[in-house]
Amino acid sequence: MQNVAIFGVPRSGTSWLGQIFNSSPKVVYRYQPIFAYSFDGSLTAESSSKEIARFHEELLHTDDDFVCQKQNISGNQTPTFSKEECTHLVWKEVRYLDIIHNLLEQSEIKIVGIVRHPCGTIHSWQKAPREFNNQWDILEEWRHADKKNTSEHDFYGYERWLDATRMFLHLQENFPNRFHLLCYEKLADDPEKYTKEAFDFAGLAMEEQTETFLKESTASTSDDPYDVYRKNKTGFEWISQLNPVIINEIKTDDRFLEIEKHFGWNTLEQKKR
């Protein structure tokens, strides 16, 4: 089995990307295992190569309902796909990003990191009822997410987005053959092109089942914030819906402007206006 992990901060598109990989008939897909009770604490930033190998073996054979994602967080049915002889184990996490460097050092895993514009990430978080309490004030929470981040493994809020994105850029530079950086807005703009790039990186072929899912997931819509169907979703809904104070703070932050150069969000934003 080739092991592949998908990492991104919460609300950055990891669930959609995970199901895109799951649509391959060659993939066994697992959902946020380290967050699950059955795998709690099974990987750390100090895990040995043997511990990582054992984790992947157990992950491959688990029948945990949460990890196998028989339903999404809202309790709704997830997509189902036909499988052939599988060659890849793919799993995704939005916490524990601090373990990525050790995974790359201690194993042959390949990792796909996905980054979404911070305004889009914060806006999506605000709209997720199981993650953002409607009694909270977004103007108080957007930067540090003090009410949501309960440990060093949590990556909600703008400051943690900066930490994660800088780390991803560093990993892309230092592990170019093992770490693939993907921009959510570019994936939404041209799903087939950027899926093919990610599949090529992982050693997977784009097959008809994935092509069909890409069409279906972008041609259907849902009111479920945890679903993967995104008709008419560009990633730039925040332009008219997120508090303008937050938008201005982020877009005038020199730290964001330095990162923006790597993703071209300004060009994409103008295209979608």
C-alpha cells in the first residue's frame, strides 16, 4: 500500500478533497483517525517508523464507523464508490498538523496539504454550526479562536492559519517529491486539472468514477455545511458575507500579503467578482 495523507486547517476543503481521492477505485479512504477514540494518541510528533507503520496497518483494517465515515458529521450519507484491488490508503486530518514533519522524516508517506484563503476559511467556520457556536462573536474569535482552540493540535482562527500555511510552504520547499501543496480556490475553479495534478503526485490514475464524481459534486448543491456538493461555490462567497472589518484586517496584513504571492488569490478573486 502507498500511504497518502491529506492535511489542512478546519474548513479548508479537506472533506471534498478526501472524497475526490475516495472516488478512485484504487483507494481505501479513512476520515480523521487520530481524532477518533479508536486511534486517539496513536501518532505524535515523536512517533517512530515502526509506530507509523503499525498505525497504517491498523488503519487499513479498521471498521470504526467514524473513521470509515459511513455518515458525515451531520449524520447524512456520504458518497459511495465501487472499489477494485486497492493500492493506496488515503486518510485526512484537520488537527495534529504538528505531526506532518515527523511523518515525512520517519516514513515514505506522501502528503497533500490544502490551503484556502483565510477569509474563506473563517467564513466557512462561522457557517458551521457544530464548530462555531452562534452565541460567539466572530469579531472576537476570528483571529485567535480562543473559544475553539483547546490545545496545540487545534488550528482554528487566522493566527493558526498563518502558522499552518507557512509550515506547508516550508514543507513543499524541503520535501518537493513527498509534499504536494494544493490551493482550494484553484481546485474549485478547475477541479479536473488540479485533481489530476494531485493524483499524479500520489501515483493514481484519473478514472471514470472520479471524473463522474467531480461533475456531480460541482453540479449539485446541499444545505448541509458538512456535505461535499458545491454547485456555484467559488470559494469567494466571503467577499459579500464576511464582516468587512475582518476582510480589511487580513488583506492589509503584511504577513498575508507575503503568503498571497504563492497562491494568486487576488487574480482569482477578480475573476469571480
